[in-house]
Amino acid sequence: MIAPNGMESSAVTLGPAGPSWRARFRTAQQPADKPVRPRVALVDDQEELHSFLNDLGSLGHFQLGRSCYSGAEALKRLLEDPPDVAIMDIRLPDMSGLDCTSKLSAILPDLPIIVLTGFPDSRTFFCSLMEGAKGFLVKPIIAEELVAAIKGVLKGEFAMSKQVIPYLIQLVRQVGQVTQDNLLSRREEEILACLFEGMQDKEISTALGIGTATVHTHMARLFEKLGAHSRREIIAKYLALP
């Protein structure tokens, strides 16, 4: 159960929030115009979350696409009818949400996936990035935060709950400790930051205003200084993952 979090009257927590939450929810501000609404799919085994997103979509921010209750269902239905955004719970009945994210990202690399969890930790956060997630949100979440995250990933941004900021600080400190005798250049630091935001080479190129060949050159030097050969290896090295 996800309890109400005492937000303002227009805020709604993701999950049941008492008998008045739907009434409060329907009074939330409607979009000023009516653009083409993105299709959002939810992969979660909790029925109340599907109901919540359906109600939220009814406000006009987005339309609810395929509803999936397991990883296997998501891998079948989302491939048949790809949405514009997918929201992926970490704990699924048949597989890890991380495994499902990895498989979907490999087949649908342009699909933004927002990972959702009620039990955040640094390993889950960074593994989500490395598996291709474009967002990491922590329950309980209010409607405004979810809508903003969906809009953000559709614009190519990374959506992140404030609860995971300490994990980024932790990473920066760890990188600083192991590179103190082999300092990274400013550009290498920028590319490293892009890597930990889950960006691919073309996205890094666009974000930094440099060519993909230049990205590859800087990345090769970065990996050499960090003693790594891949993005996954960087994550594993600094978080001591198996």
C-alpha cells in the first residue's frame, strides 16, 4: 500500500490515498491546450497503479497504452504495439524490472523507460541507467512529478526523483578517489556524466555539441584512465557489483 503523503490538494500519490483521492484528482489543473497525447504503457502487477494512470490520463496529459502485469506480457505486447513511454516497476512477478528494461531497450532502443520503485538503492539506480532506463522515480510519487517525468523523457531529458541525488554524489566521490593521480579533463567529466544519465553516443554528441567520432575518442581516453572497457564495467567498478 502506498500511503498519502500530505501534498497539496492537487497532488495525488501513486496508489490508493483514501476515499477522497479520486475527487481531488479530478480537480487537478487540465492542460491549457490539447496536443497529441503520448501513449504511456505501465508494466506493474498492482491493479491500483493501472487504475491511477488511467485516471491521470483522463485529464488529458497522456493516454494509457498497453497495460502489462508481468515482464513476459510486456515483452510481447509492447513489441506488438510500442508506446511512446513505458513505466516499469522494479518488482515484477516473473522477472526483475531491470531485466525487462534491458530486453526492451535492446529491441526498442528509442523507447524511453521510466523505472519506478518503492525501495530505492544506489545499485538499483545505476543498474537501471546501464540497462537503458531514461528515468528513475521513487514511490510514493505525486501526479505532477509523474507527468513532468513523462514530458521530460519525451524531450530527451533524464527524469530523476530527488531521493536518488545522494547516489550521484556518491559516484562523483568514488570517481574522484580513483582518478586523483590521473585527472579527467573537463570534456571527459562531461561525457562521464552523460554515461551515468544513460545517454547513448548520439545523445552525448547532441548534448555536448560534438561529433560522434569525437565522443568515441574522449570515451576511449576516459575508459583508459578509469581502467574500464565498457559502461557496465565502470558501474561495476565503482559500485562493487558482481
